[in-house]
Amino acid sequence: MSPDHLSIRLARETDIPGILEIYNDAILTTTAVYTYEARPPEWMEQWFIEKRDKGLPVFVAEAADRVAGYASYGPFRPWPAYKYSVEHSVYVHKDFRRQGIARKLLLTLIEEAEASGLHTMVAGIDSENAGSINLHREFGFREAGLLGQVGYKFGHWRDLQFMQLILSSPTQPNEH
């Protein structure tokens, strides 16, 4: 399925079922998420509300009147000195993969992070996910560490590759 008219926009509550479909497929069929059980609609609704209430972006790629993908970021670590660093996620619906949607979503996240005065974006990627690792390299992310055998999924120990992008802002951070 080709995204003839693809648009990237901020997610709305009406997008939650499409986001949940993508996330649950990632849980059940990929190593993009190191968890085992699909999430119920209430879980995703709470996730969305928390993102909105904290002013954290959730973007969707819309194609053929469907949520073709989504992306977001959130705090990297919970302590104040990490406030300029975020960890992000990008997911694409199985019917829309390999069509450049992840690239457009990641670019949107990077632009949003820079506009918000953030300094570092972090990605945690299964070490065997060459597509995601290569995509991040294209945007200037560098490999920042490999945690061996930290997850167990589909009968195998999984290694988690961390990647990092230093953004152009802020030049003079605030410690308060």
C-alpha cells in the first residue's frame, strides 16, 4: 500500500485506536518493544493524555485516511539535569513500512526537539534492527553504547543499541 497523500501532524484523540494498532503489532511481532502482551485501549488513552498534559509531542503520519505511523519523545531520565535530553520512538504500520514514513516522522521529531530547546535525542534500538540503526545514522545519530542481553523476546536474548544525536540547542542551558 503506497501513501499517496501523506501528511504529518500532531495526533488527536481520534488517532488513539490507530496508534494502538501499530503499537500492539510491534509488541506481538517485532523486537522494537521489549514487552510481551498487547496493551488495552485504556493504556494507550492514558499514555496519550500524559503526553498531552506534559506538553510532549505525538505526531502521526496519515495516509489513505489511516494512521500509517506515529512518533513521540519523552524524558530520557527522571532527574532535573536530564531535562534537555529525550528518548524517542518511531513506529510504522506494517502495511506502510519501507515507504519513507519513518524518515519523515524522525525528521519531524528532530525539528520539534530543536525548536523546543532540547539538546540530545536518544534512541534505544534492538541491535539486529539494521533498518532503524541505518535510518538513525542517516540523521547523524552515533552509536553511544550497546547493552548486551538486556531483553529476552522470541526465545532469544536481545541486545539494545543506544544511539544519540546532539542537537543545535540550547547554547546556554538553565540549571533550574
